Amino acid sequence: MGIIETEKMLNIEQGIEIGRSQEKEHFVANLILQLGLSDAQAAKVADAPISFVKKIRSQLKEISN
């Protein structure tokens, strides 16, 4: 495999990771907004660090202000 093909594959993998991250952010936001879960509960359900959930909650508060 040449350099160009390798670079294309890396770009595709990065795009997939970005998509997964956005999906997890959306999932956590729904756990908070739709189900009213606490940070600890949302982190457990989403299998995410509590710091990630707190970041999402903070972003949601900024949007609502």
C-alpha cells in the first residue's frame, strides 16, 4: 500500500472516530435531557467518564442560556 492509500485510510478512520464521538455526545445529551439522569447515572449507562458527561451537561446549560 502506498502513501496516498495509507493517508486515505487514516482520514477515513479519523472520520469514523469523529462520528462515534458525536453519537456519544448526542446519546449522553439525551440521557440528561430526556431521562433526567444524574452525571453518574449517565456516565454508567453511556460507559463514559463522568468528566465527559459533565462537559456535555455544561454545554447544554450554555445553549439554554
